Amino acid sequence: MLNAIKHRGLFRRVEFVERQAGGVIAVGCVSHDKPAQNIARTPTAVAAVHGSLYEERTRSNAEYVLRRVKRLSAYRAVREVTCKIGGFGGLVGCGDRLYGFRDVNGLKPLYYAHSPHLAVFASERKAVWSLGMRNPQPVPPGSALNLSRKGMRTTRMVQFSRPREKKITFHQASSGVHRLLSRSIRRVTRRVGKTCVAFSGGLDSALTAAMAKRAGVDIDAISIGLAGSSEVSTAEQFAKRLGLNLTLEVFPVDSVEEYVRRVLWLIEEPNLMKLSVAIPLHWAANVAARCGYKVMLCGQGSDELYGGYNKYANTLKLRGRRALSDQLYASVIESSTVNYERDDQATSPYPVELRTPFADPDLIKFSLSIPSEFKVKDGNDAIRKWVLRDVARKVGLPEEIVWRRKKAIQHGSGVEKAILKLAKSHGLKPDDYLKRTFEEVRMMDSIP
């Protein structure tokens, strides 16, 4: 299993726990960091953690978990850790039990599969496939999956319940978002030193960069795109306006086919939208790693919270505000499978941790309670995200950024258009081209 995900780092380690009733629990990790940061054991328990607990002052998340196990018991420790602020997935083996758990957003992937005599967990499906087990399922975000001799049970530890919309003014909503987003940025940048932001010049990345800079974070910008794409010139212009040091890399159009194969293998799914987003993130993480950054901020999660996509305006127009509120809530809940698992896997070959301030649980809870008319207005609203734009205005972003219309990364970078042309050159529809390519690379034992 570890060999199947060897692209995740040079360091490997496995620890075993003998079960009293026979059988073995084995916990292992592949990491860009030294194994001691990710896996730890005592005579009676073992833990492995992928990702970060943002607010805990500990060099080893795994050791922190084991200290809580010693003090509280395995179940209570897992329950406590799952409720922490951060992006993580983890395993705890203790006695004859094994727990798999994830943060409430599902920022880090964790899959499981089982047969009558074997149960496995892994951060990528290909590790499960390597054992001939074909249908791994994700551990639900904010949950712990408890495996014992009695079977397997999933317990929801923490979740985002749908709140009622608050009776607040637009100013109160904007001030609340500003305060909580500022706190979130401080949380995700604690003790990380110099960091960077995946910068497109759009509202989300520009606001993240500007507020991080205001908070005293030593932050630079990373921007990528295909030759001739609109994002290249826009990012350069707006980074200068914000006083950001910018590292800009332009990729040739004829390299896209290589990255289609590479990133399809990483994200494990022949989906055009996911691939078109994953390739630019893969590029950005590559550039960030070469520049020596360990953490890269991004604006993921903003559009789902504040109605950034045109589909939300269409829902409001056709089905009304109740349907819009339902859709926004569902988008937040589905973000782990739609966005975050893909993003982690796309960036996994590089020693750069992707963090998104918009996935802060406190910010999410408040933002879900904001009246939808502060996000999307009646009619054919082409602007949207009004409350977040007001935050950007208060922060002092240039008017061109505050009122810039949404342009998704797959369009601004030129990647989706390049994939469509590539499929046409093969005489195939896009879905057929991606399915064929995925089948070619799926069972490769290393990254193409």
C-alpha cells in the first residue's frame, strides 16, 4: 500500500500492534516530512496523522494524539481531535480497535474498504486498489470509523448543521465575515514562517493575500497559466497593485497532454471539471515547492459560502431563495468530495501543504447563517458574493479587484480550453478522451 503512494514522499515507516484476539493492526505513512512528525507509538497504541492541527503547539500531531489517548482513552481522544481546527486525516490503533478519522471539512482524504478478513484505510484509493479491493469509500468528514472484532461502525463526531438565517444587517454580516476570516488567516499561518498564496488576481486569492499581509504574515504570490491565458497578465498587474512579490510561471500548451495523464493518475477520476482545476493547482504546488515554501494558501470554499458561481443566480431565478439556501448548504457539505480531496491529491507529490482560510469552521457556521440576499441578488446577478466584496472594499483592495467578475481557475488559466482541443485532436468527445486516458494510467505503479 505504501509503495502505491510513494509519490507522497521519501520517508516511510510502519508500526505494528498485536491484537489480543489474534491478527495484527499495522499503521504506516509515506511523507515529505520525517516520519516522527506523522507517526508515533507507545507500547499499547499507535497513531498516524496526515495534515495539521492548526492551533496545537506540537511538532508531532501523532504524538499529540497518543498523549490524548493515554489521558482520555482512544475513543474520547479521537472524538476530541476530530473537533479540532485543522485539515487532517488519521488512524489510531489501540488494543483490538482501529479508528480512522477526518476533520469536519474533509480537507484531507481518507478512504476505507473491508472484506471478511481484512480492513484497510488509505489517503488515496490507489493504495486500496493495490490490494485488489475495488470499491473504497471515503470516511465521512467529521467522523470516526471504529473497527473492532464486532465489525465496523461510523460515528459522527462533529458536523455543520444547517443554521437559520440571522436577522442581521448587511453591515453586521460583512463585519462578522471580516472578523472571522481575519482570525482564520491567523490560524492557518501560525508558526509557518514565510508562505505563499495561489494567486489569480481574483477576489478570493487577492483578499486572502491582502488580509494575510495585514496580519503580519510574510507572504508572496504564486501564479501560473498557459501561454496566452488571461490569468497571467491579470495576476502580474494585481500583484503589483497589492505590493506582493510574485513568482509567475507560464506553461507551454503542448505540455498539457503530459499533465492530463499525470494529474488524472493523481486525482483518480476522469472528470473534466476536477481535472481542469487540479492541473493548475498541481503546477502552483510545483512552483511553490521549488521556491522553498512549505504552506500555500488558496481561496477554495469561498464560492460555496457566498454564491460565487453563476449556477446560484440561476437557482434563485428559477426556484427562489429557499432553493438557493438549500443549494449553498449542500455545496458546503459536498466540498470534501467535490473540491478538497482532489486538491490534496493534485498537490501531493510536493512538500507543500495547501490551506484554505475559507474552510474555517467558525467562519462557515456564521456564513451559512447570513441572509442569502447578501450573497446573491434578485434578477440575473452577474456580480454575486456581495458580502465578501464589501469585506474586500473595507480591507482596501483596488476597485478593479473588488468588482471583478468570477472567472474560475480552469478558464482563467486556459487549461479547460486546452483539454477540449486536445480531445478534439484525438477525434474524441472530452469525456471519452478522459475515460480512455484514465484507463491507460489507472493501474500504473508510479506517477506518469
